[in-house]
Amino acid sequence: MELWTIPRRFQVMVMNAVLAIGLLLFLCTSGVDSRKHPKLDWFEYPAISCRSHQASLTDFGGVGDGETSNTKAFQAAIDHLSQFSSDGGSQLYVPPGRWLTGSFNLTSHFTLYLDKDAVLLASQDESEWPVIEPLPSYGRGRDADGGRYSSLIFGTNLTDVVITGANATIDGQGDLWWKKFRNGELKYTRPYLIEIMYSNSIQISNLTLVNSPSWNVHPVYSSNVVAQGLTIRAPVTSPNTDGINPDSCTNTRIEDCYIVSGDDCVAVKSGWDEYGIAFGMPTKQLVIRRLTCISPFSAAIALGSEMSGGIQDVRAEDITAIDTESGVRIKTSVGRGGYVKEIYVRRMTMKTMKWVFWMTGNYGSHPDNNYDPNAIPQIKNINYRDMVAENVTMAARLEGIAGDPFTGICMSNVTIGLTRKPKKLQWNCTEIAGISSGVTPKPCNLLPDQGPGETASCNFPEDSLPIENIEVKMCSWSRKNL
Ligand SMILES: *[C@@H]1O[C@H](CO)[C@@H](O)[C@H](O)[C@H]1NC(C)=O
Ligand SMILES: *[C@@H]1O[C@H](CO)[C@@H](O)[C@H](O)[C@H]1NC(C)=O
Ligand SMILES: *[C@@H]1O[C@H](CO)[C@@H](O)[C@H](O)[C@H]1NC(C)=O
Ligand SMILES: *[C@@H]1O[C@H](CO)[C@@H](O)[C@H](O)[C@H]1NC(C)=O
Ligand SMILES: *[C@@H]1O[C@H](CO)[C@@H](O)[C@H](O)[C@H]1NC(C)=O
Ligand SMILES: *[C@@H]1O[C@H](CO)[C@@H](O)[C@H](O)[C@H]1NC(C)=O
Ligand SMILES: *[C@@H]1O[C@H](CO)[C@@H](O)[C@H](O)[C@H]1NC(C)=O
């Protein structure tokens, strides 16, 4: 068959194929590089946004030997990449290795991606940690008056930030900080591992955080925050190693996290006494789901004690707590002001608990003596349903404030199995009001049983919050590694 009798479209296809094969043959047989077998580093990961520009920490002098400080390399890389904030954003890759570093600052439209075999080691040298102002809603540092050490990974006034990896490790090397804290040797408040302030659109996912000097993940004054797939571990006796602390944040989702720590696994906050009241920024629209917690001396989820800006609309579901002091705990005090309201908890499984329910109205712990004794917190509409607990010492300790009872407490379909040596008094209730249905052992008289028909009374909201509808895209990293 003559060439011109073949349809035109087919001719073009054949010619393109010939050209492509020729080009491939040319590439494979020419140049020095081909003999070194160029390797294409390539991987994909889910994120709220993908990036147009990229770099590796090693491009900026990073050394992953576990001994060389990479603080300057991190800051140089991120300072360089910050120029792309308004040009498609950027991603910084941290290759396999042990990367010692002090505190560094993030930028907007930026992804920090840790290779699965990368370990960030937090420096134990205080000079690697800049001292920053106390949080305005706290008025002072929590460990000491005045400033605080900036977090290992710190960001403020940012938008669209992703911190992720394929379960890579960030090791806070906290033992030295814990010792200094216990010996009263700290000049400033201990650093956290990750803190993001005054920011919007944040994803922190698929990382393993171990031995933080203090709190692990602290989003504060921020909105649209997703914390997903985090494994957080610290000795159960380590001081203040809270897992994730959403603080004066709107629209936050915490899911698929496994936390073993020396303090609350999740601690929901919003500022401290007169400072928190003046700042006036609540935490609201918070989803916590599929959390597993081990914390023998603290709560699976704590609301407070710093709640002076208010806590509203928290939805916790599918929570497992093992060998944990209490379940979803409320901590507050006269002087805090603020509120904790519209709290919904369902499908919680607990094993070996000191208290399933614990509310405390006299937590104390004030920043200074200038708190307002008339600033009484409002605690209302607290709903628990579909909970099973076993090996429990005491079902509930519910202590409201005299003249300021905690109201609208609702408990339904709760089955609590006791330890071999349970407390005689299973429900100790003071200054509270509410109802119950289908709860064993039988609740206190302040939570009168409504009968089996009323299990729907502690309903969990049917609608979804905006943060539940955030879509992730598959992003990729690829680079020829000669
Ligand atoms: C990081 O940001 C904080 C607050 O803006 C600042 O005090 C600190 O010096 C910055 N650190 C670096 C290394 O630029
Ligand atoms: C960050 O945002 C806060 C709140 O809008 C503002 O008060 C502060 O000055 C900003 N800081 C910087 C460094 O831009
Ligand atoms: C992440 O690593 C931790 C160990 O640090 C492990 O326990 C956990 O199962 C890992 N998670 C995933 C999703 O691979
Ligand atoms: C985290 O890792 C898991 C398991 O590898 C994966 O299915 C998930 O999409 C990842 N999520 C994010 C947000 O990185
Ligand atoms: C009671 O709670 C258990 C445990 O979550 C659940 O399996 C069961 O379906 C619930 N019963 C009702 C009537 O909702
Ligand atoms: C039950 O709880 C007690 C503490 O009250 C603990 O010592 C014991 O190991 C637990 N038993 C089981 C089977 O988990
Ligand atoms: C019950 O709680 C109150 C505080 O609200 C406390 O004073 C009292 O000692 C408790 N009773 C028992 C038997 O634990």
C-alpha cells in the first residue's frame, strides 16, 4: 500500500511514533549521564494543596549525620522558597538521615515533607531556640514568667501550610528539658514541637512525634486546621507532654491519631483568666474522631483548664481510651470566665479508667493574682452517648461551682463495668444538673433517669462542619537524582 493512500491521521501517528522511538534511542545511547543510570526520585502524598516549586534540604547545606546543626540550612531553604509564596508555592524535601536542628520558621503556601526515613532531632542547645513573646491570651509563659522558647517548627501569620511525611519521626529529645523543668532551672517556657499561630489552612499529617519537651502540636489563633495520622509518644510520666492542643481555633479536625503521653491526649483551650477574657477568641467547630489515647495521669480529651475565650461545638466520636485517668474531662475555675458549651461525644470505648466522667469547677491554677473573682465560667449542654467502659474505679466525679452549676448534662446508653475494688460511691455529683437514660451503674439524683425511650435526648449533630468537607489532592515530588 502506498503511503498516500493511508488516512492522514494515521500517517501523523506513525511519524510521531517514529520520532518518539528515535528520540528515546538517542537519549539512551548518548551522553555520560546515561551510564550512571539517572534515578528518578518520585513519590505521591495527599495534601490540601500541591506546589509548583521544590528544593531539598541538602541544596542548602543540610547534613543528616545526627550531629551537625541544620538550623541555618532549614531557615536558608525556607527563606529562599518563600519567594514562591505567590507563584504556586513550594515544597521542601527532607531526605533520609538524622537532621539535628533548633527552631525554624515556616512560610506561606509551603509544604515541609519528611522522607519516611528522615528523623528530625530537636537540638538540646538553648541558643538554638529564639525566645519569643508570651501568648497574648495567656499573659505569661506557662513554665516561667515572661517569654517562651519558639517551637521546633514554628509559623505565624501564614496561609496554606502542610507539614507531612510517610510517618517520619520528629524527636524532641525532651529528657533534658523535663529535667530542667523539674529542677526549676528554666528561664523561659519550654518549646513545643509544632506551633502555628494566626494562620489559616493548615495540614499536619502522617508523622510520628516523640519525646516533646512540652506540648506536641499547638495550633493557636488559627482556622481550618487538619491534624491527621499522627502517632505521638512520650513517657507517661513526662511533664506537660500534651498531644494536640487546639487553642482559640475555628474549624479544626483531628483524626486517626494514636497518642501515649504524660498529659492530656487532646487538650482544647482558649486562653487563661483575665488575659484570655480580654483576648476573647474561642475554640469552636472542632471535630475529634478515631483517636486512641493512653494517658494514665490525664484525660483522653480535656476541655480547659484554660478556656477563658470559650469552647463551643466540639464533636468527638469513635474515641478509644486505655489506661487513662478520665474520658472527656472539663476543667475550669472561678476567674476563668468564658464558657464550655455544645459538647457532643459518642461511641467511646474505655478500658481501665479512674473516672469515666470528670468535671472540675475548682481547678485553680491562675496566671497571677489579678484574675477577676466575678468571672465565673458557664458550663452547659454537655452530651455523652453510646459509651462502654470496663475496669473502672469510679463512674463519675462531677463538681460544679457553688452558685454556678454546670447544666444541661446529658448521658445516654452508657455501660460502665467496675474494677475488682471499685469506690463505694460511684457517682459524686455537686452543683450540676441534667438527665440520663440507659446508664449503668445508676447515676446520681442530679441526673434523673428519663427511661429507655429517651436515648435520643443526647443527640449528636446531624449536619457536618466545614472542616469535614476539605478535599485533599494527590501531590507529587519528583527529581532526577544523578
Ligand atoms: C521566627 O519568627 C519569630 C516570630 O516572628 C521571630 O521572633 C524569630 O526570630 C524567627 N526566627 C528566625 C530564625 O527567623
Ligand atoms: C500577625 O497577625 C496578628 C493578628 O492579626 C497581628 O496582631 C500581628 O501583628 C501579625 N504579626 C506579624 C508578624 O505580621
Ligand atoms: C507510624 O510509626 C509508628 C512508630 O513510630 C508506628 O507505631 C505506627 O503504626 C506507624 N503508623 C503507620 C500508619 O504506619
Ligand atoms: C497518611 O498515610 C496513610 C497510610 O499510608 C494514607 O492512606 C493517607 O492518605 C495519608 N494521609 C495524609 C493526609 O498524608
Ligand atoms: C449503645 O451503645 C453501643 C456502644 O456504642 C452501641 O453499640 C449501641 O448500638 C447503642 N445502642 C443504642 C440503642 O443506640
Ligand atoms: C484493672 O484496673 C486496675 C487498676 O484499677 C489495674 O491494676 C488492672 O491491671 C486492670 N485489669 C485489667 C484486666 O486491665
Ligand atoms: C464528693 O465531692 C465533693 C466535692 O464536690 C467532695 O468534697 C467529697 O469529699 C466527695 N465525696 C466523696 C465520698 O468522695
